[in-house]
Amino acid sequence: MLQVQNIREKKEEYISALAKRGIDATSILEDVLSADENRRAAQAKLDETLSQSNTFSKEIGTLFKNGEVQKANLLKEKTTQLKEQSKELQEQLNTAAEKLQELLYTLPNIPHESVPAGTDENDNEEVFKEGDIPSLHTDALPHWELAKKYDLIDFELGVKITGAGFPVYKGKGARLQRALITYFLDKNTEAGYTEYQVPHLVNEASGFGTGQLPDKEGQMYHVTNDDLYLIPTAEVPVTNMFRGDLLAHNELPITCTGYTPCFRREAGSYGAHVRGLNRLHQFDKVEIVRLEHPDNSYTALDGMVEHVKEILRDLKLPYRILRLCGGDLGFTAALTYDFEVFSTAQDRWLEISSVSNFETFQANRLKLRFKDTDGKNKLVHTLNGSALALPRVLAGILENYQTPEGIKIPEVLVPYCGFDIID
């Protein structure tokens, strides 16, 4: 959530920056400032009324002591009136504050200066590419056909149990999935991230804290009787562990990792591009989250990018990195790098990780601050990234490692899954 003071001081700069997202923010920013003026005016009137009431209360005591009962009773009547006014003013203040909050919730984060302007994924900027795209044999198959051929994943059984987008992993497919999860967690903890196991459902405050609500409310599964939401990513519960905290500056950075299943109602349109593991309602993901001093967050972001690069190098998968344009940038992000692995059998790039810096956007919602060396309380910068999302990584391995004899296993995963080929 943007800070009103910054909007007031940088209004024209914010209008220009949000134009990168394809948004004309002039009207909404003016509405925010107007709502803030109303809130401040209501607060000033309330403060004045409460101050006058306190003054009268002190005078009443003095008048009674001096025997000036009639004057004291007159002031008591005025104090009663002031208390009624205070209640009305408090209601006005609450209404004004709620209006301001609602407006602020509709505003996305300000893109970093390096974010290119653009309307959609076609305007994203490729900044890095690595790895050789393998030449497959003539009978090479896409991963959904390989999963069926080698009895690794049963998509129809998932439909029977739940519905489309909920696959069942079987035998070596399940073992390979488990191997990837363990390998990702090991890589992350070796890099200094502390592992957490977190709830898979969160309350409404957590959804608002990291920005999924109200922006993505329709994309989250909602348990209505308990007013809880199934998590779309581990980022939500992990980051919310620190909601409302005031940290010491020497506690930063805080680095976390965790594995969770992820649940998303909106799984996209039909077609070959969303077949198999390409897009699911439930999938597994290992996440990394960082809380950083504002001075260090972009250095930390670069470090997260290098960390994901190392994982993909270990897996020997061809990949590229995109800097997302304003139109494709997530609601809460200031800067995002997407990692895509090349699916040789599908002849297309598949997104397998997003690494983002949210700057103070989430921290302002979370009321997550730290006490800096100058003694002032400041908002931390929050960052997160997938390290990694499993479905498309698994799809890339099945397709890129297939041979006429079977599907070879990346060397780094063999100790984790206990076999070196699926045949």
C-alpha cells in the first residue's frame, strides 16, 4: 500500500510511474489526497473538541473546590455536549479513514525506474539466457503424454477425486516430485534461508497484509464458514509471520524458505498451452522470502536471482530471465524478474519462477517496521521468489531429458529420488 505522505510529495512522479502500468492515476491520486484532507480535518476537529472537554473537566474540579457550584454545573452541561460532539466526530473520522483506506487498497505499487513500459507479456524484456536447448529424438512427446506412458501422473484420476487441475502423482512421478521439493529446500537452507512449515489457510488480515486481498479475491479459494483462505503461495503465511512487528536494525536481513501446496481458482483458458502441468488449481512450490533494510533490498534481489540461476544450472535446464514490463507487473511488485524454462517438446517457454521486490508496499499494509540506527521507525522492504514452482520444472525435466530408452534424471536429483532413469 502506498503511503499518503509520499503521494502528497510525489504526486506527479507517481502519475508518470503508474503510466508504465497503463494506468492514468491522476483522478485516483487526487481522490486519495482529498480523502486524506477530510480525514485530517475530522481528526483536527476531534482533537480540538477533546482538548476543550479536558480543559473544562479540570476547571469543573477547581470551581467545585472554590464553592462555585453554579458555574461548575454550567461547564458540566457544556462538557456533556462536547462528549456528544466527540462521538459524532469520531464516527466522521472513522468514515473518512475507511474511505481513504479503500482508495489506497485500489492503488498498485509504483514500478521501479528500471521497469520498461508496456501493456502485456509481449513487452517484457529478456535480460539473460543460458543453457543449450536439446535436440530430441523424432518420437519425442509432451510431458502429459510422457506422464501417461510411464504412469507418472494421472490427470483423469484427479478429475474423479476433485476436478480438472488437481493431478495425482504416482510411483516414480511422486518420488521425483518429492525429490525436487527436498532438493530445493536443501539448496535454500544451504544459502542461509531458515526453513518454516506454515499453515495452508490464512485469515483475511493476512490476505490484505501481502496484497492478495482485495486485488485477487476472486482467484483465492474461500472457506466461507470459517472466513479463511487457501493460500495461493507460501509468501502469504511466511511474510505475515512478521505482521505488526517492530524489528531491530541488526535483525535484518530475515531470510525464510518454506514448501507448501498452492491453491488458485483461476487456472486460465482451455487449449494446448494449459494442458498437463502447464497450469493447475493445486500445485507445489518452494518459496524464499526476505525482509531487508531499504538500502540493501536491490542487492538482495540480485542475490535471489543468482540463487535461482544456480538451481537451474544444477538441473541443467535451458532458461531465460525476463524483466516484466509495467503492464505485466504484479499488483504489489515494484520490480519482478520472471524465470522461464524452455520446453523442447512443446517448443515454448514456461514460467517457473518470479523473483520480486515489493519495497515498502507490503510492509505498509503489514505495519512491519524496524528501528534504524538513527532511532527512527521505518518500513522494511519485503522480497519473495519461487525457488522453485514444481509443475513446470517437472514438465521441463520430463520433456528435455527424454530419450528413446526412457527419461533420464538430472544428476543432482539422483541421490534424492534413488533412480537415474524412468523406463
